[in-house]
Amino acid sequence: MSSTDTKRGILLMILTMFIFAVQDGLSRYLAGEYNVLMVVMIRYWFFAAFVLTVSAKRAGSIALVARTRQPVLQAFRGVLLALEICVMVAAFTLLGLIESMAVFISYPLIVAALSGPILGEKVGLYRWAAIGVGFVGVMIILQPSGGVFSPYALIAVTAALLFALYTLLTRYAARKDTAETSFFWTGIAGAVAISLVGIWFWEPMAPRDWLWMLGLCITGASGHYLLIKTYEIAEASAVQPFAYLHLVFVAVIGLLVFNEDLRINVVIGAGLVIAAGIFTLWRARRATA
């Protein structure tokens, strides 16, 4: 792979993380004004339409791309991601963007820790050490023994656990299904599941907020599209460390738009989590080299 492809991949990853941060800011605003389930449901409708369009273009047939030997697993993955998004958006409104994302970025370490028992992968001593350092960082962020600890932080922890499980199940599903098939089931199963629940929480939305909702839908779809393109032109191990810029962009939005505070324990803890995550990626890359 040429260095040009890698550079383009890095630039695309940075742009993707910025778009996802804007999406998170829009989610925080809309979920603060309306029911979380309704906001996520409308977002999923747009996402499902995007998935159908991309699937038809890539595979030439919706029936072909939807074919799977593990429909229960694929459907469960889709429902799990929809649940994770609801939990994370709720964390944004209750805990704030910065601290929610600072906790959430620990999910790659959870994936590394659970890859052994779930996927049968070998986790060496160095990776276990990195996982331990990362979880120390999470504890510093949470400050469970301090007077400033918020029980809402546990919502962000739950979101990280759910997304880690979704990631592991996606890797497991990839043993039998293509990425296109998994992508299809992610969007469609999630849209069906959230619609069955969210439709009961429908409430009128101000005309101005429909524009923000449109922005949320566009950033969600475009972010996923750019992420796909990123992994098409560059190796995942080369661009993945730049995914941590998501936290940086979210922090800027939280500070400037929502007047959130950036506490020193969050900075220190997030720094440890990011360092541990990058080290884990580096060890994984060496192991497959």
C-alpha cells in the first residue's frame, strides 16, 4: 500500500471523527429537547435508507447482500448497536459530551480484554498491562471515591461495554459473512427495533429543530460512509490511532457550545486511556506483521 493511500486514509479518518463529533453535539442538543428514543429512531430511519442505497449499489441486489447463515446473530448485533446509541445519547444529556466520551473511548481496551474468552484470541502480558493502565485511567476519570463522582458516569460505562460487545460480535460474524452483509443487518435490524419502541414516544418538534435533525441524519450517514472509504484505502492499524481525535473534537464542542468544564482528572485519565489504546493497537499490529 502506498504512503499516499495511508496519508489520504489518515486525513479521511480525521474528517470522519470531526463529523462524528458534530453528530454527537447535535444528538446532545436534540435529546435535551426531545425524547432520546424518538431522536435515535428518526436518525435510524435515515440511516436505514442510506444502508439500503449503499447495499444495492455495492451488491447489485438487496436480497443478495441480506443473505446470511447467522440471522439471529446479525439481528442481535443490529439491536445491540441501537441500544448502545440510545444509552450513549442519554449519557450526553446527563453527564455531558466530554466526560461521556472520555469514558467511552475505553471500549477498545474492553474489546482487547474480552477477545480471548469470546473470540479465542491470545492476549499477551504487554496487552494485559496496557488494558490495566487504561482502566486505571477510567477510574481516574470516574473518581469513584471522590465527592464529585456522578452515578450518571455508569451510563457511559454501560455504553462502552455495549459497543465493545457489538464490536466483538461483528468480528465473530465476519467469519461467515461479508462486511456488506453485516452493514446491512446493522442498519435494518437496528431501525426496526428502535421503531417498535420509539414510535410510542413521538412528540411534536419545532420547525427549527427539524433542520438540526436533518443535520444529525446527514452527519450520521456521511460519517459512516467516510469511515468505509477510510478502511478501503488505508490499513486499519495505520489510521485507527487517529480515531482518538474524536474526543478532542467533542471536547472543543462541549467547551464552546455547551459550556462544559474540562476537569484535570478527565484530562489525565483520558490521556492514560488513549496511550494504552494506541499501545494495544501497536502490539496487535506487530503480532500480525
